[in-house]
Amino acid sequence: MKKWGLLLVALTLALGLLLPTVAVAATPVLADSYSETHQNDVATVYDGLTLAAGQSFTAIAGTLDSAKFYVRKHGSPTGTVRAVLYAHTGTFGDGVGTGLPLATSAPVDIATALGTTFSLVTFNFDNTVALSAGTKYVIGLEPGAGIQNGNDYVEIGDEHFGSHPGNESTKLADGSWFPWGDWDMCFYVYETPPAPVSTPASSWWSVGLLAALGLGLAVKSRRVIFS
């Protein structure tokens, strides 16, 4: 009896090492930002003139969740605007985006989501694009059809002589990029870090119950032997 009780305890401890683990949903965290309180200038986004206007930033390890920009509409632009992520090239602080977009957010309707005064607007990504910790990227806004040059366009709040380590840059209609080394865009980038893992409480309860049962058998056998 004692032998079986001790054996059950040993098997229970071994089982504890093999308990299943489950991923715990992680909460998005702020990866990089430049507050709208710095805003003293604007960058403009036109359909057919500016393919994208963005800001370079440093990522943390995680998947791209969302971005916020300090924006307003000028005139009566229609259509949509969306956030885009690009790889970064050049010196951080005077660099630009490069290549095709690495990620594109869900579109935001200009007429309903943007006002004529500046406000922070959120652009949501699908949390499938992984970013590497310490790697530089460019995130910005891309116009959809309907944002016209002239009196109808979108403005993004930025700061001339900004103090963010990165810089603002613009993707022109011919596909080339131009760095604005003295400007920084007001933005927030959120990432979802890798999900931590944990053992379900129900599994630990099972292990504890088996261990208690094994110890009970061992103690009972000692009482029988010495009674």
C-alpha cells in the first residue's frame, strides 16, 4: 500500500512537468509615439500627388495592432484614407520608406471619421504582421480615391524642428521618397506582444488531487504497519 502511494506521488510530479500550456491573450501596448501636443505644422495627403506621408519609428517585438494620427480634413474631401507600414532605409532621423507596403490598415471614411479640427483617429490592422524589436519602420497615411489636390485634402499634424529620433517622409506620385529631416509626425503605434503561456488552473487542481491521494495512501499504509 505504501509503495503504491509513493509511486502515485512520483507519477503525479512527473505529470506536472507535462501539463498542457495555453496562450494567454496579450493586450496591445504602445511601441512608439510622438504626442500631438508638439503639433505646430501640417503634412498634406492628396490623391494622385502624395502616395503616402509617414514617420519612421522603432518597433518592439510583436504584431502590428493599430496606429493613431492627429488628422483633420480641409474642404470637403470624400473617399477613404488608410494607414500603411513600410520598411525603413537610410539613416534613422533622415530616412525614408522603401519597397511595397508591409501592412495596410482597414480604410477609414473621411467624411464621417475626420472633422475640420484636429483629432486623433485610429487605424486598425489585423495583427498578422510581425515586427522585430529594435527594427526601424515607416508608418503613415495613404489616400484613397476622392482626396483631391486643391481645396479638398487631409492634413496630418506634425512638428517642424521636432525632437523624435526618427523623421517624417513623403512618398511622391512617381514612387520616390523624400525625407523631411526637420519634421516629425504626431503618431502612436501599438503592437501586440507575443502571448505568454500558462497552465490552466484545472490541470493544477488535478495534479494536486492526485498528489494528495498518493500521500494519503502512503500515510495510511504506515498507520496499518505500526498499529
